[in-house]
Amino acid sequence: FFFSPSPSPSPSPSPSPSPSPVFTMSESVEELQRKVAEYEGQLKDVDSLLALEPANAEFVKLRSDLEAVIKLTQDLIGVQAQAEAQAQAQAGDEKNEKNATATAEEAAVQAAGARAALLEEDLGGEQEPSANVNATVSRSGDRVEAQFDGLWYPADVSATSVVKNSLEYDVVLVVDESRHRVPAARVRPLAAPRTGAFALEQVQEGLTCQCKYFGDGFWHDAAVRAVDAGRRVVTVAYTKFKDTDVVPLEYLRSLEAAEAEAEAARRRANVEKVVVGGRQMFLKVGKDGMFEVPEDLEILETDTEAERQRKKKQVKKIKYQNRLREQEKDRNQKQNSWQSFSKKN
């Protein structure tokens, strides 16, 4: 896998609400939540690798497939959650008419609490909610992400309401402060990065960091240009591009944490960073302990002569690295054999 610059983020689009699809549920909510959590863990690993190799076709396709599966599973969870909310509301009306006088926000919170209690009882303990599942009801002032046309935009909840037994949110987008109403199935909590998050007092103009761009979900190197402490948002300029963006504080992470996460992802994917001919490369290690030749170095009929020669040179360098690894492996085996012989005698 070879490093190449990632494409420039496009200017922030103006979102428009997308319709909520209807699905037939065949699995329980807890089963779907566990699947979403698993898919999101895989997606974060792929994102870490894509931050290093944005042009890698295999990683791009894998990310697209994971996003499609996550979106479908979220839609199923949203439908099931609405069905449970309706059942809760009907049961409450039959049991006690005074529940009808509760505010929409309080009713939604009660329903969510009941669902969480049932889920915990069924699973035999507390379960960590997925970052992409609206497992808890957001309140006014909470920071969330709202989905429009397949993209998740950072936003602040300004109000909640129940329309025809369906929970909806009024949100204010961070990027342009525009207001929208979205169904609960299209809202998820906005979580800070797992490592490297900044406190507000740590963020100042000129700070270099990584910033998540909502347009592609990737982390990009950036520098802080302005801080709005009241709204807890910052204006950033991407290092490799001329674009600037307004993002929530939770979209920033330290460069040290980014490198540590990328290294961990490389280890999980059996990818090593090597320098060949003065060029940094990321190569996958096979079961035999040797570097694998990336698919993008396969010579195609459509390649020009110059492109063929370039690929041949890169493959030759990789094979040279493998010879060095084999020699090192042989030396280690001989050394271990000698040490074992010495101990016996």
C-alpha cells in the first residue's frame, strides 16, 4: 500500500432532509446494536489506514461497504425503536391517563429509559451504546450528529417533540447555524475521539492537530484559526488544502494520538511502514512473514511503457526487502540453534 495525498474536502454542502425508509425487522434491537458496534470498530480501523493511503482502492471499497451495512442496520434500529415507543405510549395511556400531560421531551426520555432497562436485563448487564445508535434520547442543548443525504452533520439539539408517536428533533447545524427538524432515526450522539481529545482551554489559534471532515469522515491535518468558546466550536484550515471549516470541539484530536491509532491499525492489519529508496511505503505482511506486492502494482495491458517500468522498479524494491527479511530470519534461526546447543552442553 502506498501513501498518496487525500483529495481536498469540498465546500460544506447545504443539507436537505432525506426520507426515512421502512424495513421489516427480523432481528432484535440488541442484536442489531451489537452488529453496528462491530461494524463501526472495523470502520475506524479502515479510516486509520485510509488516513495514510486515501487512494487505496481496496480500503475505499471496504469503507463504502461498511457504511452501507451500518446505514441499513441503523434504519432497522430506528424502525424498531419507533415501534417500541408507540407500544410504550399506548400502554401508558391505558394504565394512567395522567401520563398524557407529560411534556414531549419527558415522555421520550421515559420511553428510552424503559428500553435501556429492558435491554440491560435481557443481556445480563450494562452494554456500551454504539456511537451510531440513538440508544438514549437527546435533550435540548445536547451535541449530536444529524443525517442528511447520507452525510452526518454536527449539530446542537434545540428542541424535541413527538409527532404521531414518533420522536423528532429540532437541530441547529454547527457549520452554518441553519435549523432543521429530523426524525430520531437520523440523529446520533456526537462522541469525542477515543484518544487525543482536547479540552476547551487547550485549543488556541495556531494549534496544529487533526480534524474530522464530515464530508468524508476522515481525519485531516489542520490548524486552528479561531475559537468560539461560547458555542464550543472552532474554525480550522486544512494543512494540505485551502479550505476552512467550522467544526465542533469534539472533531479535533492530537497528532500524537492520530499516529498511535494509525500504528495500532497497521498492526491489526499486518501492515508495516518501511522506507524504500527514500520513499515511505506501507506494505502488508503475509502469513510467511514476507511483504505482499500491492494489487495496484500489477501490470495492466492499458499501462504505458513508463508506467510499466515504474511498477517493475517498485516490485523489485519490495522483493529486495523480502530478501533482507529472509536473511534476517536465517540469522535468527542459526543464532537460536546455537544458543539451544550451548544450553544443552
